[in-house]
Amino acid sequence: MSADRFPVIAAEAMTEAQRALVAEIAGGPRGGVRGPFLALLHNPPLAHRVQALGEHLRFGTGLPPVLVELAVLVTARRWSCQFEWVAHARIARKEGLPEPVIAAIAAGQRPTSMTEDEALIYDVAMAAHATGNLPDPLFGAAEARFGRAGILDLLALCGYYSLLAMVLNTARPALPDGTPPPLAPLPGDRP
């Protein structure tokens, strides 16, 4: 089995719940249904809750968008999620994340040219994905800079985009515009 595990649902074949969800997503800051939400439409109650959480995490945390996108890229790399990477590397560039930072994350390396905030976000995301925990010094630094609510938003960002990566990696949607997969396998990646 390769593609179309969750085929796009034609508008005329949608249930009332699916049509309502499409209208809800299209009317929000995303502006349309794409990526993981095309698969999630197969489960409207779940999709509704996932998109509401995602709307807060992507657009409502108060964190600068460039830092949100950095956390998303660390997560996409963690799960080798090609679709998530392609979509969010574009957004990260638009938000001003430097190309050397993006390239290092893609290569599975710690970027060397980050701002203090970028380094802190990177370290929090890497620790969250490695152990599901933040060591005391890292927690203290993140709390001093972003507050407790900010730490929770960062942890939720990592978890949320992990969920989307699992949906996308399982759904196997084609990459936009025939883009070749940008992420090479890392040691320990599973097929």
C-alpha cells in the first residue's frame, strides 16, 4: 500500500459534519483545508478538536512566529515528516529563520548560528522529543524567558506537531508541486 490511505473527500460526498468542519477551518487563520486536515476529515470530531488546538498553538501563543516555526521544524525532523517539513520550512523562511539554521536541523545537527531565543526553543524541543522531560537548568532558562505558560505552549507545540507528523507519515500525501523529499534518513529512522 502506498498512497491515498485517506483519500481526499469530494465536496459532494462529504457528510454534514465534514462540510461544517471545512467551513470552520477555511474561515479561520489557515484559510483552507490542506495537509493533515485532508486526512483528518475522515474523523470530523477528532479533526475539530485537533484544529482548535492547532489554531491556538500556531497563531495564539504569543511566541514570535519564527520561534513557533523553529519548534515545528525540530518536530518535523524528529519524525522525518517530509510534508510537514516542506510546508513549515517555507513558513520559517518567510518568518525570517536563517537558512543555515534550517539546513542544520534538516541534517539532524544542532545549528551553530542561532539567537539566544532560537537556541532555547531548539533545546526545549530536542529535550521534549528525546526524553519527554526538561532538565532543571533548561526548565529554569525557559521559564525565565517564556514563563510557565510559554513552556506549556512549547511542549504542546512539540506534541501537536508530532501528532500531525504521525497522521501525515501514515497518510502519505504527495508533496506539494512535485517537491522531492528534502529530509534524508537519520540513523535510527525506521522505514
